[in-house]
Amino acid sequence: MPDYTLRIRRFNPESGDAAHWEDHTVEMQSHSSVLEAILEVKAKVDGSIGIRCSCRAAICGSCGVRINGRPGLACNTHLSEAAARGAEGEPITVEPMGNMPVIKDLIVDMDAVHWKKIRRVTPWLINREPVPEREYIVPHENMVDVTQSMACIQCGACVSDCLSMEVDPFFIGPAALAKAYRFVGDPRDAEPYERLKDLSEDEHGIYDCTHCFNCIDACPKGVAPMSQIMRLRRIAGTDYEIEDRNNGHRHEQAFVKNIKRNGILHEADLLPDSYGGKLHPRAAPELIESMPTVIKAMARGKVTPAKALLHQHKAPAEVKQIFKTIEGRPKRDELNLYVTGVEDAEERGALEHASGNGEPTPPSAVAAAPPKPAPPAPAAGKPPAPAPAAGKPPAPAAAKPPAPPAPPPAPAADKSPTFPAPERLESPPADSANTESESE
Amino acid sequence: MSAGGPTRPVESPRMPSHDVLVIGAGLAGQRAALAAASAGATVGIVSKVHPVRSHSVAAAGGINAALNPEDSWESHAFDTVKGSDYLGDQDAIEIMCREAPDEILYLEHIGVTFHRNETGHLGTRAFGGASQARTYYVADITGQAILHVLYEQLMKHHERLERYEEWFTTDLLRDEHGHCSGAICRNLRDGRLQVFDAKSVILASGGAGQAFKPTTNGLIVTGDGIAQAYRIGAKLMDMEMVQYHPTTLAENGFLITEGARGEGAWLLNAAGERFMEKYAPNKLDLASRDVVSRAEQTEINEGRGFPDGTVALDITKVPRKRTLEALREIVNIGRDFAGVDITREPIHIRPGMHYIMGGVKTDSFGQTNIPGLYAAGEVACVSVHGGNRLGANSLLDTLIFGRRSGEHAAARAKTMPMPTTPASKLADVEANIAAIISRPAGGRRIAAIKEELGTTMNRYCAVFRDAEGLAKAHEIVRRLKQEAPLAAIDDRGSVFNQDVIAAIELGYMLDVAEAILVGAQERKESRGAQFRTDFPKRNDDEWLKHIDIVVNGGDVPQVEYSPVTITRWQPEERTY
């Protein structure tokens, strides 16, 4: 059996010492897991190494750590695979997950971050009335569809490496938003509109994600949180036509319009388009605010007035064809791990066992078009009135202030919300990354 | 206890008191807590891990209920009685099967994403030992889906339900009248010990799989509740009945769900023969688990298995699209832990320790012989599983008897004053833990003792047993019980001292292992999961009875018997 050296990040809050690395060498099979190696060290050398673990089979979600810089479960990361991530002969580094405070060694405070964010998204079903005597009759496809987000084991790997959360600790984040999709995508839920409105209007909500794909790479269960966030956006923006006060939806549309027209990104148009076009009253303050950046860019020759104003590039036929094909589809295709078009996948060979390097097949490669019906389209394109009905379960949505009229143009310089913020969106306490307050 | 961590609290160490204290937050515990809260009780729920890490999360295949109009609870009950090899108590089985459909609907209404059939109604799959397809499921993550949805409800009802996550229970308390009056728990986060006073206590802390190696059970499944109750005088029952699941991975003992065979997978020996035709000509691969495990072990022992001591499970018989949709988890397990694409090739499996049918003896309201102490789920023995549990009946057991315990415990609490615990009890436990932490170095390592226990149990107390092997195992366990209190620990701290917890858990596992061995030696017949090669026949004349085990204040297990309740199904020969 080969030798593997683990370089474990140790931290004992009672010692008064700073965190430090500690090396341990174990003799183990190459297909043994990093967790097995840590448990071997604990068993034979030092029982004080702290790591949460139970099932050893990637189902309980306890052993989220960073291995050679990548988040994941210690129990389903093979030693050989972990070793291959680093340079030849280098130890395998194991350290606690990021974005969460460390309690001891590899144990982080998930409650301070992860679970508070979960509680932020009203994480329970708000039953569509009337509740049937027997089961709700819902399409099989919908239940299979939400199984992907149900498959989340709350390990925190995606939270660990969420770049948006690093910049904005109040970002609701990948795991909690994937959880939100589990309700929005569930036909038995009564308040998908209210949920989407809430998550769109929150400046730390669905439009705070920057598409970095880290959560998709991190997730050991193929939940693909970013994909779930994008689905929330499409349902919110396209199906329910929710125009959020953060201009998230308009910003996204501006990208699409920009590419459709130019084939490449024309940044001078992007900003005004995100506010409804150059002539829209909302755009003016934004443009004025961005003038220092524009002037700096001009001074350094990164942009010229001619380039900015007279953009000549036109979208080539191939780009137009892509838009035509996608927009011409009768229904929107969504990626989903459980809903597999096996034949498609066969063609791509995506389900073949990982080619040599032991890498799990990326979930997006396994996914294919699911037969998911579009969510209930609001009648005549109008969003249903988010009237907080009496007698509903005590959900935040019910305590939410009535939806405001179209938000006034909010100058970005003035960050104070002109929108009556729901109570729980108030500034979180400065000493924690808490985004919510379940009063416990 | 040492100086204490930096987060040592200042408030009184006797703060928490609840009408109902639930220990363990898997399916049984969460269901009990929700039921007790709905009945108006104030509830505390304590768990040594975050609730969603509880081992219920690993239950894969589904949950049984006779919900279809063509099905009947009587049919479900008969299958369960037959599956139990007539050792199950039929009154309790009737209750469980009658109440099952409503429980499924409750789960559906609170949000469990059960998969549907083509008409949008709840879909079913076939499962072992069942005469109808009556297993409701969420892909192959049914336990996870239900556990997470129940946890959603705990979050929703947080005003009425105090959660104590990552608190380890060290001791159950009895007051001067002999009633269970609460528990002492250690906050893993800072090492603080706390008395939890309660009018009723519901144990829901699961089984004891870690007393065996390998096992499908998680590292947290260490028999805590069984041993805690046993130590304060509760009776244990059917402890000899240990289920070996027919399909576990050869190398590490991981579970391959019975749902695979439910969806159509076959068992094959090394020659490619569908050997179940010999052992269970009607039900084949879907006979009861004890029957299938024995068949596999016979094939292996008689040289028809693979050289690695396994037989094969051929999931390629299931349409690939269906496997990817409904058996996703085992696709991943095959890929990540065995390097096999189960949609393309058979996977090597063997019987592996999975579940203990026995546990703390209760009535159908979860009441133990200690007033105020309830038990539900795998920690308990009602007994609905008797000699052998049917697949997909364990989730049902946890939920039905979790709910019934919660309701009954809440009603009892209404009639009781809040007990108060003398401070000396806390001091005793503090002293015990301080003694563990300050043990001198030199003894064997805890992990070494646990390893010897696990391999011993798996060698002598598995699918086939005999007097000689069981006696040998018992002797070893007695020796380990001497060694365990001397085992040194490395961690002297207060924050997440997992070493001290492991030392306490080792003691629990040894107690449970001894009770299992005493029961297995006592039962001189073969019934359900207990197959004695020296007594290969079922013997209803002498052994159609439960074996109860109790320690009356001492350390030596005493054996008692109690009758099996038979309502309408007289014992018959059992064939599949």
C-alpha cells in the first residue's frame, strides 16, 4: 500500500495558539478516502483531531472540508484523486471550509452561516389550498425535477467556496437558493410568486450570484446550485415578469439584448440598457455616477468616444441562429440531474465512467432536457397579486408588506432602500454573517 | 471537569426544562417532537449531531403503506408478521399497518416529494417480503427526503420546539419515585454539562450498528439510547435479532438499496446462476432479507461466490433511464466507492450488518417499563419487526411510533409537576467525565478496542451462529469491558472533544453487544435473523416467545421471557 501524507489544518481555540499545519503519514489503499485516512490518524496517533463525520458514504453531509484547496466531502474524495490535485510528492492538504468561522480543526460553525441562510428562504412548504384529503395530484416530472434540489445534503461545500459570499457575506448563497427552488418548483406550494418576488427584491438574493460555477464544481451531490439560481431567475423574470429594484432582471436582459445585437459585449450599452435604455430616467443617475470610471478609461485609452458611441460590430449569422433555435423552442429546456434524456447522454458519452482520472462526471454533462412543464404561467402575463391571505401558515411571505408600485429610479449613490424592506431584510448585525433572524 | 472552555456560560446549569424531552433527532425523534408540540407540550429535542446528519438520512428505498384501494392493511400486516418469522407482536403490527396510510399523507402534505405515477398519484415500487408494491419513495433518497422535510417543520415550529443540536446525552435521570425525570447532556461546542428536566423523556437515538464491523450504519450509531435505558433498569427485547442486509458493498459495507431489486435487479452467483430460484422460488430476489442473506452466504460458503467472498447484484436488468432517475444514489456509490458503473455491469455484494430489530422494550405507545421513559424507532422494540424486519418498514416504524410516543408523552406531561434534579447528579457525571479526560496514558487505544469488538461480532454473531462461537464472542466482549475503562484518550480539551465522546460510546456499544450475545446464546432455535447451525429449525413449542434482558442494578444481564401477542395469524411454515 502506498504512503500518503496528510497536511491537516489544526486549530484549538482553547490553546491560545494560532492555526497551524500538521503532517501525518498513513499507509493506505489509493482508493481509500481522505476521511478514512483522517480516521486512521485519529485512531492510531491523535484522537484530538476534530472532524464531523458519520455515514462515510456521502449521504449525511457531515465531513465537508477543503482538500488541496477544493471543497468537498472527505468521505468521497479518494486519496489518489486528492494527491493528483497537488504537485508530485506534495502532501494532501486538508483544511476547514471557507466562508464559515472555524470552531476547532476541521469543524466549522455551520449554524452561524449556512443554517441561518437556509432559514432565510422560508424553508418549508406553504400548502396550496385546499389541502386535498389524499395526496396532491401533481405530474411525476415535477417531483423528479425537484428531487435534484432535494438531493442536497446540506454539507456546505458550495457555501465554502461561493465567491459572491466572500464579497457579500449577506448573499443568501447557493445552498439556500437551491433550497428555495425546491419550493418554487413544487406545484404544491402556494406562494411561488411571493418567494420569487422576495428573493428578487433582496439585494443579497438571486441576482447577487455572479455565475462563477464554483458551487457546481463543489457540490458532491450534483445539485448544481447555480443552475437552480438561474432557474429561479428565469421563472421570476420571464414567467412572473418580476422587475426587481436591484435591476437584476433588466441587467440580465441587457446582456442578452447586447449579444443578440452585437454578437460581442458592448459595455457602453450594457449599463444604460440595464436601466431601461439611454433615455430612460432611471439610467441618467447611473450614467452620471459612472462618469469617473468612464473618464479614467478614456484617459488610459481603453475606450474612445467613437468606440463607445458608434459600435459597429454586428452579430454574425451563427449567433442569430443560436437565438433563433433557442427562442424558437416550444418550451424552455432545463438542466436536471434526475431527469435524464438517456439517449442524448449516450451520444455524448457523458455517463461513461470517468475517464481515467477518477473525476466524477460533472452533473451538467449528465443532464439533458427534462420534460418539465413550464411553471404555472400567470394569467395574461400579469403576476398574480401577492395579497397576503389570512389563515395561511405563518410564513414570512404573509408578514411581508404589500408589493410596492414600480420602484422609483434609485440612484445607486443612495444605497438606502426606497422600497419598504421586509422586516427580516434589515441590516444584519455587524458581528455575524447572519442574513436572517430566526429568533432562537 | 477541567477549567472549561472560553465559551463557558454564566447562566445556571439547570436552565432547560420541558414537558417532553426527545433524545435523538432522526425520523423517530423529529416526528415525536412534532407530535408532542402539536399536542400542546413544550418540547426540547437533543441530538449529538445536527438533526439532518442522523442516520435516518441513509434510509434509501422507501416507506411501506397500504394506501392503494386494491391493497389492504391486513395484507401489509400479514406480510410483516410473516417477515418477522412470527416473533412480531401482532397487536402492534396491526396498529402500524392501519395507521400507515395516514402517515404517508401527512408526510405528503408537509412537503415530502414522493415520486408519482403516470396519473400524478403517489407512485410505488416493489420491495422484499411484500405481496404488493406498496413502498412509497423519493428516488433512492427517501430517508433523506423525509428527514429534511421534518427538519423544515422543526424550523417552522421553532417557537414551540427548542432544538439542542450537537448535545451529547451522557445519562438518563430517575427521580426518587423511579420515574424518568430528564437527562444530563454535554454541549459538544464547549464541553458544558447540563441537566435537562422533563416530565416525559422520549428516547429516539437509533440502533447500535457500530458494534459490528463492517456495518451499513454511520459512525454515530453507537447504541447510546439502548445502553442508557438498560443501565437505569429498562428491559431490552429481541436483542439477538440482528439484520444482515443482503446487498452491501464488499469492501466497506456500504448499503445498496433493496430498491434495486425492487426495480428488477437480480442476484447472481459466480457462475451467473440466479441462485434465488433454489431458495425462494416464488419471491426470488425479493424474499425476506434474512432468507436472501442466508442464501447468499450459503452460496459463498459452498464455493459458488466470487473469490472476494461475494455474489453479484445485476442492476443492468433495470432500464438505464429508470436507474438514473430512481436509483441515482447507488449509481454514485458504485462509481465513487467501488469503481463500477452499475448501469453497465454487475456489482459485487454480500450480506452486511444493517439493523437491530431488538431494543428497549415498549408498548404500542412507546412506554418502557420505567414510568416517564418512552422509546421509538430503532432504539425501541415494540416489537413490530420480530425476528426480521421487512425493507421499508423501518421508516414506518420510526414515524408511527415516534408520533404515538410524542402524543402519549405530551398527554402524560399534562398530569405531572416539573421534576427537579438534585445538583449532586450533575456533579457525579462531571466527575465521571473528568476521570475519563484525566486517564493516564498506557491502556489500549479506544479505536483498537472498538475494532476488536466489531470484527468479533461480525465473525461470531452474523448470518450463521453457533453456541461455541457465541460463547467465544461473549468472552471477548467481557474482556473488552474490562479494558475499555483503561483506554487512554488524547484530547484534554472542552471544545468538540470527540475523544471523550468516543470513550463513552465505546461503553454503550459493549453493553449492547453483550445483550445481543446473551440473547443469541439463549435462543436455541433458528428464527428470522437468528440462524443457529446447532439448532437449525424453528421451534415454536419452546421459543415462540420474546427474550427480555435486564440488568437489575448490577452488571450481569438477567434473562426473562415474555409472550408474543398473536391476534389473528397463527404461526405457519415460512416460505417465499
